[in-house]
Amino acid sequence: MAMFLIRRLGHGILVLWLISIAVFALFFVAPSNVAQTLAGRQATPETIALIKHRLGLDLPVWKQYLDFLGNAVRGNLGYDYYHQVPVTHIIGQALPITVSLALGAAVLWLALGIFNGVISATHPRSLADRGLTLFSLFFYSFPSFLLGLLLLYFLYFRLTLSGFSWFPAGGYSPITGGIGPWFQHLLLPWVALALLLAATYTRLTRGSMLDVLGEDYIRTARSKGIRESRVVVRHGLRSALTPVVTQFGIDLGQLIGGVVVIETVFSLPGLGQTAVVAINQQDLPVIIGIVLFASAAVVVANLLVDIAYAVLDPRVRLH
Amino acid sequence: MTAAIEMVDVIDEPQVIEGRSPFALALRRLRKDKVAMISLAVIVLIVLMAIFAPVFAAVTGHPPNEQYRDIGLTPDGLPRGPNGTFWLGTDDLGRDILVRIAYGARISLLVGVIATVITVVIGVVLGLAAGFLGGITDTLLARLIDVVLSVPFLLVAIALVSVTGPSLTVTVLVIGCFSWASVARIVRGQVLSLREREFVEAARSLGAGDSRIMFVDILPNVIAPVIVYTTLLIPVVIVTQATLSFLGLGLPPPTADWGGMISESQNYYTTAWWFILFPGLALLITTLAFNLFGDGVRDAFDPRADRT
């Protein structure tokens, strides 16, 4: 187990290192006019050169990269071009928003996906099964921005017009400012994200439940006279959840790295929206910082999934 | 004696036991799947709409990028709702939404198909190579797959497009170059077990080289999961393209594409519901049809799907 963890950790670091090179290369191959933008339209070439020098952009690319890497290893991801704020600070401010969004949505989509999956699996080929499959595929097919805009249209705009201003038009209210406003601001984004993701979980739960319910030990449990609901939940669902755990780890890892579209639609200044703003401003340190952080989230999530596997299923040995 | 004659009769009788390939069986199951067939019909309709987009322009008399600022906009300069002249209404510049939806279908389908083909070709070739050749090739490719799968795709896609400037080629390449890893992983996993099978050994003892074994002997055996994955990938690609457009990184205006139209409609959704509704519906119906069809294809290729 320890060896396995060390090797996987090594792989993860290797992956992150390769990504850092790729992202760095990407932005240095492209023509950058960030110094020009900062200096303004009337700037003299001297001013632009001065700004370039101050940002370290006049150094050779490999030198810039090594400086960046050296600092990154020590936990310093550099400073943003516009306000000289540490990138780690920017990530630290955006992260709670993205985490609130991802975790809240996760509760909803797990509940929805697993519940629907169990209903489908215990009544295969029934009307309920087909209906639920159609329901989940319907939302799975939705482009996230469209679903977000529709929710805003009906539940914010229409409702507010009718005199029920239950939902805000967007934005974020930190949990420190009261749990009520925090909840109110996040409910629509949660619902949108959960509806988009639940389909995968319905399908996974259904498929793996169908497999498990055909096992001998389920028949044994039934023949002992255990209530059907108990058989399904305690004996069946528990072992059917392994693929769900895998998918959950992957999805959560990706979401923590930034929920670009939903954050944009609902004006939530999380990691995704921060990254989009940085990309539009060519704010290189912020872009690289967030991309690396997001990749790290995926790498860590994958590692946790492997460990969870071993804990959940004693047959799995990690080498 | 009679028994012998009867036996001869039995032997002479043409025994019609047709051998059916798994592919033919899958196709038969798919044809019986009503939902999949209806979805296929919808897909065909959308393809026809894309091909005959100029017909929409000719019948309505409105070219896709023509701005009717006089008859297409209200005196306040707002989009006009559906009426006899503009069947699905106009957008913020007084352009015919119906005609633009028809032209937008071209972009969605074109990107959907081309990017998917690129994805699948890269994924299959690298997956085959990694799984079959093993050794250092496999180690390197497996790391590459890890890297691509760990990259926050949409962020990097946005970054890339913002650096290179939006165009159809960039969109297709970005999607193709970042989506192949999951295909490669599926193919690699299958090949790892297939290469140990007897038929590979047989091929080798007959003198077949690596590339022949990979593409002639092994490839047909991984084609089913690849087909399933491909049909389910097309709607994902279409949504990705629309998402890039929505974020302002689609095709340069005035090209009509669905994501871009929805993005333009954002400021008008309180006053002009048709402006967001119809392009949104077009996009949703397309992805839903592809997903339902892909779901049918998956069930058709999965023999276990028949059991209850």
C-alpha cells in the first residue's frame, strides 16, 4: 500500500510537471501584448520595455520557466500582472465558492442519481425505468449554459415578475454572511449542475445494481425472509456503489478545478470564472496557477478513488 | 432401408442456419429499438436541414447574415417575434432566426463529425499501439493519456482559442486533441487482453507483422466499444463547440452558430423569448437525438441489455 501510494504520487507529480511545461509553452509561443495592454495605448516603447522587465518577460523563456518552477515548488505561484496579488491568494479566494458549488451539487446529484438508479434497477423495463432513463438523458443532453439560462429565466425572472423574488439573478454570498443568503444564491446553480450530472449516476447505479441483484447472496438474503427494501439497500446497494464511487471521485476532482460555464452563467466568482477573466486579460500567472491547481485536483481525486477502492472492497489489492 | 432414405432426405434438405456476426445481431436489435429509430429519423432531418440551408434562405427570401433593421426590428430597435415574414422571429440585428438556425446546423454537425473522427482515429491508433506494443511505448503513451485526462479541458480550450483566435479549424483541433485520451484508454484496455489470445499467436506464426496484427486482427475486435463511444461522443462535441461559442470563442461573427446565437440572446431573454428559445431548442433536440440514438447503439451492442 505504501509503495503503491508513493508510486502513484510520483506519477501525479510527473503529470503536473508535464502540464506546467505544456501550459507555459502554449502562452510563450503565442504573441503576448500584455505589457502593451498594461501600459495603455499612448505608451512609449521605453515604458513597455520597463513593464516587460518588471514582469520578468524580457528574460529567456527557459529562465522564466525555471524561476516559476522554483517558486511553485516552494508554494509560490507568482503574482498577477494587473494588481500584483499572489496567485495563491486569488485561488484561495475563489476556491470556497467553487467548493460550495461542487459539494452542494454533489449531494443533490448523488441523491437523485442513486435513487433513480435503484428504482430503475428494481423495476427493469417498467414504465418507471423508461421514464427515469428518458428524464436523465434529457438533462444530460442539455448544454449547461442553456439549462442555467432557462432556470434563470423561469425561476428568477418570471417568478420575480410574479412577485416572488425567491432567487437572485446570480452572484455569491459568502457563508460567513449568513447561511440563508448563501443557500439562496447557490440553490439554482446546484440544481443546474446536479441535473446535468445525475444521468451518469442513474445509469451506473442501474447497471451495477442489476448485476448485483442477480447474485446468489441476494437470493440467500431474500430466502432468509429479510424485507425486500432491506435486501435492496443493505445487501444490494452497498456493493453496487463501487463504480459510483469511481465516477464521483473523477467528477468532483474536475469540478473543484473550476465549473467554468455554470459559474459564468450565475456570476459566481469561483475558480472557473476567475480563470476565464484571466484568460481574457492574458493574465498568465493566474491562468497557469488555476490550470495547475485544477489538474492537481484531478490527480488527487484519482488517487483518493484508488484508495477508496481498496477500503471499500477487500478483494482489491494495491500494488 | 426406409430409415436410410429418410436420413438421406434429412441431409439433402437445405439447412438454413445463417451465421450472424455480432455486428449483424446488434444492427437487428437496434432496428427494433423504437426510440433509437425515431432519434435516427430526427438526426436525418437535422442533417437535411443543414444540407438544404440555402433552401430556407431562398424560401423566406432572407440570407442568413442580412440585417433587416427596418422590418426585422421594432421601432425601439428590439427583435421582432415570430410572424408571417420571420417565422421564428428576428435577432438583435434584425436577422431571420429560422434561416440562421438552418445554417447553424451546418457548423454543429460539421464540428461534431470532424472532431469526433479526429478524436477516434487518434485514440484508436494510440490505444492500439500502447496496448499491443507494450514496453516503453506503452509507458510513454499511458503517461500521455494521464496528462491529457488530468488537464482541465474547457479551461485549456478557452485559453488556446483565445491565444490563436477563434476559427473552425482551431475549434475542431482543440476538441480532437483533448478528447482522444478516453478512447485510447478504452482501446488500450481491450487490446491488453486481446493480444494474449490464440488468434494473435496464430497470425504471428503465419508470419504477420505488428502492424498487420494490430489493424487486421485486433482492430475488428475493439470496434464495438469504439462505435458505441463514437455515437455518444458526437453530442458531447456539439455541446463543447456550442459552449466555446457561448463563451465568445466560437466562430467570428457574422457566422451563424447555435452557441453564438444563444450567447447573443442573453441580453434579450427578458424581452424576446424566441431569440433564445429556438436556437436553444435546435441545440437541445440535436444533442438529445444523438444521445438517445447512442444509448440505443450501446444497448444493441451489449448482449446483456436484453435480460431483465
